[in-house]
Amino acid sequence: GLIFYDTKITVMNRVLNATVQRTADHAAPEITLDPLEIVGGEIRSSENSYFCQAARQLACVPSSQLCVKLASGGDPTYAFNIRFTGEEVHGTSGSFRHFLWQVCKELQSSLLSLLLLCPSSAVNKNKGKYILTPSPITYAEEQLLHFFGQLLGIAIRADVPLPLDLLPSFWKTLVGEPLDPDADLQEADILTYNYVKKFENINDETELEALCAEIASQHLATESPDCPNKPCCKFTYLTMTGEEVELCPRGRHIPVAWENKDVYATAIRSLRMRELQTPECMTAVRAGLGSIIPLQLLTTLTPLEMELRTCGLPYINLEFLKAHTMYQVGLMETDQHIEFFWSALEMFTQEELCKFIKFACNQERIPFTCPCKDGGPDTAHVPPYPMKIAPPDGAAGM
């Protein structure tokens, strides 16, 4: 936290360029994707998704072939080239950025089971934010998570922000920072947070009985074996995926009483913390990321900085885009139609601005920083920096 973000990124970029493993005399791996597998925007099965198509084809490609220098120039070097069946595309940048955009859409849909909407989104808190799905994984799912980690590293080397909306707990776990059992629980699952707080703040047995009655009315409690008409809770709770689990051995047979209510609350909190950390899943993601970039770099970044480096900002800063726009011969920023252009963009909503960036350069987000601002010899950058506005083709007034 004592080092400026720009300083960290400068060092990070130098390390990334010093750890290049695929040299210029080696051809880039190429994968072929079939757009016809996605008809009308609907994908019939996860195996037909771009994500799974790419994962299958790149599984036999050594990760060293994906470690390229940072993207720069008009048609930069990317980890792999993409060919779409039946389509002729000039250059590699557009198809590569479109691929990353598409797989992020797939990851944040019901098609793939790797990410899960955080429970808080059900009550409009952190709406649209995702976490790793906290459940035991198969070997096939482990391979997909490994590829997901590789994509994070590939996007960093390509400097193409991924439009992923992940909770801070994901980035904390990725960089090795411990979770806050209070703040992170509240962010991820505010209903469970409030439920736990109710048990922690009970002052006497009467309040506990009233709370159990309230929970019983919501079908979350059962009757006490000692007093058939007295509702009580048992040492069980629902996981984030909706499965009822025991919080301790024989938990289904242990009622919550005044003497063990704090143990019950702590056990629920611990369950959620384990689910947010998802050790098995995160190990696979980190392994994939570590095959593309040195994991030691993560020790210098805060969770927020890692998110900014990987995903950019979830909104378009128009002033920042203006500052990184070039006007080609014959055009000036003060030209009337240029002023009209910026005035029109200023009236756009954030959703419309994202669509404009997607139309202009096949990605929804812009990087958080721009190397081209330094004016050095290595500052030629990939779209959208610098954005170029050229005069129209044809006769004047057309």
C-alpha cells in the first residue's frame, strides 16, 4: 500500500516483458471457433461455448507458447490467434478481443457453472457480482478453472480489460490476502450476515425462543424434541448452492440452545468463509494464472489493484478517453463536427458508452492506465489507446 499504482504497473510490465517465452520466430498457436454453435445468441450446451471450445484446443498447447510480450502497436502479438469458421477476418486484434468479450459473457451466465451470483444480489446488494462456485470440483471442472486462470494472465499480457464483475473476496483470495469474516460476509451474503447477527445479539432465552419462532414461520426450524410445541433450530444450514449441510457431526440432531447459540453463529460464519475462499477452485485458478505470469507479482498488488489491472474500470471515463484521442491530418479538436461528436458521447449513458467502445474496438472496457501518455519509444499501444479519428472518405460534405 506504500507504492504508487503506476510505479507497480511499470515494474510489473518490465517483469512481464522479461519473462516472454515465445519468441518472434515461433508461430502463434491458432484455434478455430465455430460461430454456428451459437445460434441467435443462444448456446445449446456448455461444450459448444467459445470458452469450452478454446479450452479443449489449447489444452495441448504448452503454456510457454502463451507467454508473449505486452501488446503494443497496430496489430500486436497475442497469446494465440483465432479463426472463425466461414469468416475472413483481417488482422488478429478484433477477433481476439471479441473472443475475450464473449467468454466473459459465457462465464457470467447460467451456461457455465464456474461462477455463481453472490447471494446478496438476490436482495439488490452487489447485484450482478459473481464469486467462484463453492462446491467440490471434478477433474474436468478443475481443467476449466485452470484455463480461466490462464485467461486472466492472457488478458493482462494483452492489456485487454475483461468485463468480469467479481466480488472483492475473489481478488483478495487470488492475491493471498485474508478475508474479513464480517465485511466480506456482508458483501457476499447479507441475508446470512443478518441471520448470524441476530443470534449473536440475543440477550436472553426469551429472545432466542422468539427468534426460533420467527425462523419456524419461514420453515427454517423444527420443533424441540424436549418440548414438542416449542420451535428450535438445528446445527444445519444451507450452502450457497442450496444444499443443507450439518455444521458439526450429527448437527441435524443438535438443537440450538442458549448455551450453544454463539457456537452455532460462528459455525455458520465459518461455513460461508470456507465457501468464499474455495481452496480447491482457487488453487486451480492460481495455477492457471501462474503459468502465464509470475505469481510473485501478486505480492505487490492490493486486491483492488489486481482487479483494475485485469478488468479495468466498469465505466467509461469520457475525459480520459478524450485525453487519449489522436486527430489525423486535417482534423482538429476544435472542428465543429468533432465538437458535435464529443457532445453526442456526453449524452450517452454508461451502457451506451460501453456499446460505443465495443463497436469501435470490440471490447467494453478501457484499461485503467495508458502507456502512450509517456511519449517514450515503447508507447505505441493497442486500441482503444490512442483512439484515432480520421477524416471521412470521399468528397467533402459526404
